[in-house]
Amino acid sequence: MTTTYLTKQGLEKLEEEMEYLKKVKMPEIIERIARAKELGDLSENAEYQDAKDEQGFTAGRLAELENLINKSEVISQNGAKETVNIGNTIRINCGNEEFNYTIVGSNEADPGKGLISNESPLGRAFLGRKIGEKVLVKIPRGEMECEILEIK
């Protein structure tokens, strides 16, 4: 079983989605199916088919969420600051530009928001490194040297 790393907020977000799907979405879908059945002939009932399709999709998403939550490990964001770990925010200098990134599990990654996956080339390059270390990071144009300035 592969471990999924999540921040506390990431786990809460998944749990909230699962709760919404179970308590709001599925009952709505079941109600739509019941109304569509009242219309008669199900073989040509588009409303019934749409509701059944949505029920299947929602059940699949619920199973996916349950699996993610069950195999997740919540990462501490208050861990050691000597080396880069999942959950740390790092300030780096790459080519005379400074960037801030938080290393998160792949399910929470959002590079546009500065959240990079521990499984990404950038995330892997920094894991286990210390302040002051220079790291070669693979980028589409080749490699770039980055220095770790701070670990939070």
C-alpha cells in the first residue's frame, strides 16, 4: 500500500468532500432517480440515465476519497528545520531569483500556489537537503543550480 502524504488541511479538505458527497450529493441523486422512475419507461428516460451515470461517478469518487484517506499519513508542518522534509516551506535562490515553495504530497500539489509535490523533480531535488546546499534541478531547458536559503 502506497502512503499518501497530506497536510492536516489537505486531509480535512478530502474529509469535507467525502462528507458532502455522502450527505448531500448522493441523497440528491437518489431523489432524482426516484423522480425519473415515476416518469415510466426507463429505457428512453434521459433524466434517469443522467442520474444513474452521476450516481456511478459519485460512488467512484467516494471510493477514491476513502482509499486516499485510509492510506494517508498526515505530515507535520512543525517538523525539524535542519533538512528539507515534506511539509516544510523552503526559500530558494535559482538564477538570481528567489522562490518560496512548500513541499506537499502529490494530491495537494499546486505549483501555481507554490505547493510542489514531494514526487516532482523539484521536490525530490530538495528533500533531505540543508540550508546553504546548492542543488541541480532538472528543468525543460536542462539544469539550473538553486541554493536553499531558508527552511520553515
